Amino acid sequence: MIGSAGDKSLSIMSSTATYTVTGGVTNGGTGFAAIDTLGYRYAAIDLELSPSNTTSNAPSLITLGESDTTNLTAGSTSISDITAFHGLTATATNCGYLIPVTGVKTALNNIYRMNVDLRPRKRMLYVTWNPVTTMSGLVNVRLSRGEAINIAAASGGAQAWVEG
């Protein structure tokens, strides 16, 4: 079955969606991405950051927050951190996990992965990161186990939808 953007097709496999948010962040800046999870039960989120200038320059913060409000911006008080996904550097004690500060890649991209069960979560997820050096960021999201099976290719984050 082939569908194009705007084409609604009935499919047993149309329960996934993938989309990407990109942007460069300077030293001390904040990277931010909003993810609408409406209708899905699972998310695999990769934060992919460009190579660092040294092997010890890991981001000082990588966190995942949630809200039922759409179109929020970084730093909004309507976003609640999800404790298990609140990452700080290895000297921190008030976090859900420690971001490794050694072994940061200087020639390849650095990938930080979060696998999220969406059933207890609010509709919107917000990824926030603070690099300690200028880095380009890419948030790649794979939503799965969708409730709806009659969706358009564009709703799944694709130009065309092919199944067999």
C-alpha cells in the first residue's frame, strides 16, 4: 500500500510516527524540542549532538519534561520534569541519572537515548539540553503503539507510506 501526504489509508501497521527537530545551541544556551504524543503508548527519543571540542565536554543538563499544554517554550513553569529522565553531570546528586562526563565523542555525534512508556505521561513531552560548548542538536522521535490505524502518511511523519 502506498499513501502520500493527505491520503488516508487503512492499515494494520499505521501505528508509528517518526519526526525530527533540529537546532544549534551555543555554549551555555538551551536546546529545546516539543513532542506531541497524543494517541501513542511508547516513545523512543534520541538526542543527537554534534561532536564536542574535547572528550570531557558533555552537556550539563539533559531532561525530559511533560505537560498537557501544547506550544510551550523552554523554561515554562507549566513543564514538569520527569525525575527518572532528569540528567545532570556526574557531580550532581539531585537527578534521575548521571550524564557521563568522560568519553564524549570528538569525531562522531554523541547520542543520548530515552525510551518512554507514555501510558502514565501527559500529552506533550519536552526535551531540554544545555551544552557546555557550541553543539548542533537533533531530536529524533519514534512514536509507536498508536491507537489510531486510519491516519495520513503526513501524520506518521512521512512523505510516503509503503507497507507490504
